[in-house]
Amino acid sequence: MINTIESKATFAAQKQKSLEIRDSSVLQRVAKLKTLQGWITENADDIRKALYADLGKSASEADISELSMVKGEISHAISNLSSWMAPKKVKTPMHMLGSSAYVIPEPKGCALIISPWNYPFNLCIGPLVSALAAGCTVWLKPSEMAPHTAALIRRLAQELYEPDEVTVSEGGVEVSELLLSLPFDHIFFTGSPAIGKVVMKAASNHLTSVTLELGGKSPVIIDKDCDLKDAAKKVAWAKFLNCGQTCVAPDYVLVQESVYEEFKAYLQESLEAMGNPKGKGIHKSSDYSRIINGRHWNRLKKLLEEAIASGAKVIYGGEIDEAKNLFSPTLIQGADESTGVMTEEIFGPILPLQAYTLLDEALAIINSREKPLALYLFSTEEYIQEQVAAKTSSGGLCFNDCAVHFAHPSLPFGGVGQSGMGKAHGQYGFFAFSNEKAVFKQRPGFSPTKTFYPPYTMKTKKLIKYFMKWV
């Protein structure tokens, strides 16, 4: 484990390196991204094995939710980096005639990326791509709860980079605290709102900018005028992917009363088709992931027990096995609003269903809670889509689908309020690690503002008065 002296020495080296590479060219940065892309392709099997060891994640799910995401992020950056790095001219107002102005993105410098355990490769290397594209040096802190993937990421860094450009520190809370004590130029954190507050507080000591990718209770609204069978499949997939351990997973479903029973039946049907196609039980499925560890398994068990004790009914699933960290897809209804499943982000395969009558009722439930990372509406009615967009606030909003907006390379990804701040992915990730520097150029010996220099004579005052009316 790294100590204080080593951390300060490595940080100083990264700080110096950040000054050396701040003016690196498009070609130089693209070369680094291509090298990373090649390493991922060559070591794909090792990545899959690490993800299986940490989360019981199948190779197919690893490809879909981890490797393809990162490779897509790299390809998008390579294709667009020249445009992102180019100076952007801005218009010159009348009162500044003779001047010119533009904005140039410069690297923020030395960046710290603290990544979570639920998608331990994707959510660590994805931000790394953005930081490298922006021209930063990077210190990675992968989650200690996914140790096999963390070790693989350390190997990646050692094989591709010198420590002064990209370094990795494994370990627990003590390592995070040590790194957060250093004056990084930017911190990119993905995790819970509670830890996000700790990160933000530590960053404030150095006035370090932060990107906080947090979470929250992402709701689904099922309108009566939607394709219920299609909606059920999409909700089932997005919720139970990675055993529900996804920041943008549906956290509860609000179903219009007139179609509640029909949707519920389709949802159960979808879960059977995805998780139990041969009728042997979810525990026999090689496609279903496991809970990360016993602590989180017990947390979910307590959430479910509390909900049941307060009157909730399990309408599907409920099969658990502590020895294997197995927690089957579980649907519940009638959960009391005061219980954990309705007040906390579940972050696991428990999905509460709740009926509503009017749209305003559903919107009131959503707006009574903290702003979510994502909100999902299934409806073919454009008016209802407009109402949901106008009357709610969320990091992302999807109509007639769930979670897939995360993979759209041209959309900003991030939260609002309790669900986070700052954006990631594509050009938004590039600019998260960049300072957009304003550049103003004036001709020597000339400036319209000289007209307003003191002393303020009667003539000058008249010109100022005229100018104030004109602007």
C-alpha cells in the first residue's frame, strides 16, 4: 500500500509530467488511445475472467456492459479529438470591433479518478479515456471490492505507462483518504451520494474541481398508452443486468392503474424468459451475475425483510443463497413509503411496483424525492412525454427505453443535485478534464474602450450614457 512519502513523490512527478504534455498534439494523444485500445483487445479474455471472479459476470454481459462501452468510448474520442481540441472562434460584438476572440481547451493537469465496484472496468477506464484525450496525467483508484479487476487495471497501467503519466493505487478507504489529501487539478468520482459528499469536502480544501457521478432512485412510469410487453422486457433487462447493481437501473416502477395487472404479468413473463428459459431456476443460469459480496447481500436481505414486515408482498422471485451471493430478481408490491426499498437506492435486484391513477400523482411521487440520475417513461403520447420532461428534473430522461442512454457517445451522462454534478462521455468527458480558456486579441495601440477612460468629461459621460442605452 502506498504511503504518504511515496504518494507525494509520485504526485510531484505527475504534476511535472502534466506540464510537459499539456501541449501534446492530436496525433500524440490519439496514439495513446490506440495503444490502450490495442491492449484491451489483446487482453479481453483476462478482463472477462477478472469480471467473472469479482461479480460472477458472464463473458457476454462483460462484453456488452464493460468492454464494448470502453472500446466505443475510445473509438469516439479518436474520431472526434481533432474537433474537440480545435480553438473555437466567438463572435465579436460591435463595441469590440477590431478585436478577435476564441476559446481553447487546455488540460486541467493532474487528475484523480476514483471508480466503483459495480462496473469496475468500464467506470474506471472510461474516465481514463477522457482524461488522456484531454492531455492530463492520471492517478487511478479502482475499488478494493473488485480486487481481480483492480489488479488487472494496475497491470494495464504498468504495461502501458510510466507512473508519472498514469499510476494505479489499490486499497481501501485509507488509500482514498491519502489521495484526496493531495492537491489534484480535477477529481472524477463515481459512487454513492454519501461518499460523494466526502470527496467534495476533501476537494474543497484545494479548490479542486470535481465530477461526481452518483446515483439515486431512478423511477419508471408506465403509461396505459404504451406497448406493455415491450416496456416489460426493457425494464426487466435494465433492472436485473449485473444483478441490479447499476446506477441507472430502474429503482421503482409507477404503473397506471388500468394496466397494472397486465404489465405485472408481462414483467414476470420477461423475467422467466431471460433468467429461467429452461425452467431450472435462476440459480442455474450462467447469464445472471451475483451480488458483489456478503455485506451487500445482507444489506439487500434486510431491505427485503423490512419491506415484507411492513406489508409488502413478494410477487415474483425472492430466492436467495448467501453462500453464493445469489439474490434472484424479486418483484414486490405494497411496500410502505417509509421502508428502505422506498427511501434508499436499492442497488440490487429488488423492484417495487406501485399503481397510480393520474400522471400528476406519479409526478408528485417522483418530485417528492431527490432528483434521480435517470427517469424512464413508457408512453406513445407526445403530450405526456412533454409533461414529464417539463415537470421533472433528472440527470437523464429516456422515453420508451431504459439505461441505454448511457451508451450514447454524443449525450452527456451525469446527474443533478443529489445524483451528481458534471458530465461524462464523449466531448463532455473531454471537457470535464479540460479548462476552456478564453483568449482575447486586440490590435496594439487601438481599443474602443479608450473612449471611456478617465477623466470623465462631459463628452465622456454622454458617450457612456449613449453606450448604456445601446447595450
